[in-house]
Amino acid sequence: MLVSSLLSLALAGSVQALNILLNNDDGFASGNLREVYRLLNAAGHNAWIVAPATKQSGMGGKSDFSGEGNLTAPSQYDLIPKGAPSIGSDPQDSHIWYYNGTPASCTFVALDYVLPRFADFKVPDLVLTGPNFGTNLGPFVWTLSGTGGAAYAATHRSIPAIALSGSNPEVPYFDVKNGSDPATLVAKMAVKVVDQVIKSSPKGGPVLPLGYGLNVNIPELKANGTEPEIVRTRMTGNAHVNEAVWDPKKGIFTWANIKPYAAGVNACTHGDCSLPGETYVVENGGVSVSVYTVDYDAPSGEYTSSIMERLKPLTKAG
């Protein structure tokens, strides 16, 4: 059974205890976020949360810092009142912090303010973002997903990061009542992947190589279901990309996925093109694990050579 097998994992603990920073784009009171936080601490890690005071989905890597010293409205679920400082700790747990900014800015505020001043470590061994409510599949995550943007911000700062996303509905942490709650199931699966990354890392070395991170997506899980297969994937391949859809009755735009698949987002120009796309894997019930790097420029190959050849008249000396 999924619950029992994952529960044994959570109770077993990890080989090495780490200092771990958690962030997300769903807000600091997210059930998914708090469940991962709880499980990591139970496994012996030193986990801290610095996450948005309110829901900040769809912000991508936007680093937007509040221009107000105080909250102009209550925080998520009214846990922090209007007028409170724009940054502070949860009244119930001094290791959980909120900030009135975007997910990427929360990563920076954590690294440059919260952890150096209030934690017993300055630089985390690992940054985890999410698990998001809803999947973040395909390369679009770098421009649209706050979960992806917050992880990417950490990788930029030379800190290993893992972006986590689930397929469960949104729930506040105080409504998670038992181990069969979808938020708990997603958290346990996320911790399973994280635990393997930690256990397999070189002793005394970084959790992931410099400039590398992971994007993990988890399908819908059922308490009485079997544990899904975990598959190594790539971000491109059957990936969706959005289009703007006009609603003449409401006078507004919404979004939809372009059909058929857009060719540009699915062009394989780097890495192992034989890996299955994460979108396909998750839509068919598997857990996808994709490796990303922050160095995605200057591709090599025939097309690059052709483009550079066309630029020769501008770049030749003399």
C-alpha cells in the first residue's frame, strides 16, 4: 500500500542530516509545504521555511521585493494580521518565515537576511521549492512557474535545488488531518526522491553538482493505490505551451494549452534526446525526475555552426 510503504520511509530517517531551506509559490501555510517540512525534521534534518505571505503562483523567476514595511492586507488564511511587518516568523514556529514578495525574492531574502541572522547556519545544503499544488511540466516553468523560479534562483546562487510539484488540490496545513491526506502522500513521495538524492551524494561534497538542479513532478496519488514508477525524464518532449484565449462575454483572457504540441518548446537541442518527456510520464501515472542546468546558452551542433557562419561578416577582424 502507498501509505504504509512511504510512511516507513519517513520514519527511517536519512543517512546524513542537512540544513534545508524550503520555499514555494503557494504561500507559507501550504499543506504540501508544511508536510515536507514536518517529514524532513522528523528524519533529522534542520529545515527552515521562508515563503510568500500570500499565494504567488505564476510569477516565474520575477524577483519583486515589497515596497511596504508592513502588510497592507492579512497574510494567507489570515494567519498574520494586516499591519504586521512585511517579514516575520510564524507565531507557532520560529523556523517558519513569511515574506511579502515573490517566490524568487523569498529565496534571496532567506539567503541574505533570515538565515544569516536567525538560523544556526548561513548557507543551506539544499533548497526545496514546493511541492506545488499542480504540476510544473516542461520548459515553460522557467518563465511561468514560481516554484521553478524560486529553485532556479537558488541554483544561480551556487546552491543545489529541487523543484517539487504534485497533482493534489490546494489545502491549508491546518486541514491536513491524517496520513492518507493527498498533501501527505505528495510530501512523502517528494521526500523519497529528496532522500535518495541526499543518500547518493558524495560524502562531504555538494548534494548536486554546481549549476545543477532537479524538476520533480508527482501524479495523482491514492491512499489505497500502488506506488508509482519513478522515471528519469527530460523537460522537453510532449511539453505544453500556453496560448491566450479571449472570452468575449467576460471581456478577459484566459489560457489553454496549444494543440497540437508546439514544435519550438519540444525541439531537443541539448542532452539526452532519448529520455521520455516529463509531461508524457506524469500524464501516464509516473513520477518524473528531470535534471536542469543554469547554463543553457551557446548550444553546439550543426544549427549553431550555421548561425555563427552567417554572422562571420560582422565578427571577422579587419
